[in-house]
Amino acid sequence: MANFVVQLPKTNSFNLKRFCVSASSNGNPPGRSESRGSGPVILELPLDKIRRPLMRTRANDQNKVKELMDSIQQIGLQVPIDVIEVDGNYYGFSGCHRYEAHQRLGLPTIRCKVRRGTKETLRHHLR
């Protein structure tokens, strides 16, 4: 297993940074499969561009949010939140505590693992 650290420059603009990281455990070069380009990508997205359709279904643990805020200030976000992109819109269904920590810290963007989905995928997540 390999670990990668990617540092993006902090800017006031919302220029999105896009990059893919891939590895292979079978000896073949990464990206040689039929599904090339269809896997998740890591993007730094503005918080206000991520729709949170289930946000009001439960309250976050405020102690956990505070711990994440402290951690993010010290070492940055370690695990991106999962986001689904459907027709150019981004939907977040997990990472609620990390998302709120970023909001409360006043950070304009958050690192996301973005997967493309269909409207059917979106409907499935809304059930």
C-alpha cells in the first residue's frame, strides 16, 4: 500500500485543482484498464458548490467537529469527503463532521473524492 501527500497552494481564487492517483498491485501500469478515466478523482471544491441533501436528518457530534477543527488546523484534512457529481452538480452524503469543521473554520474549499454518477445513482442515495 502506498501513501501519497499532495499539497495544493492556498489561494483566494476558486481555481479547482484536479489530479488522479492510481497504483497497480498486479504489475501492470496504472490506467491500462477498460475503465480508464471513469474512477474517482480528487478535487478541491468550494463548500458552497456541494449540495448536502441529507444535512438536516441528524445533528453532528459537536465534540467530534471540534476535534476535527483542531486536527485540520494542525495537519490539514487527511481524508477527503466522498462526493457524487451528477450533471455538473456535486452532492455530498458523507463526511458531515469534516464538512462542518471546514465551515466553522471559515475555509472556502474542501478536498473531495469525486465519483461520477447518474440521476439513478442520486435517487438511490436519497432513499
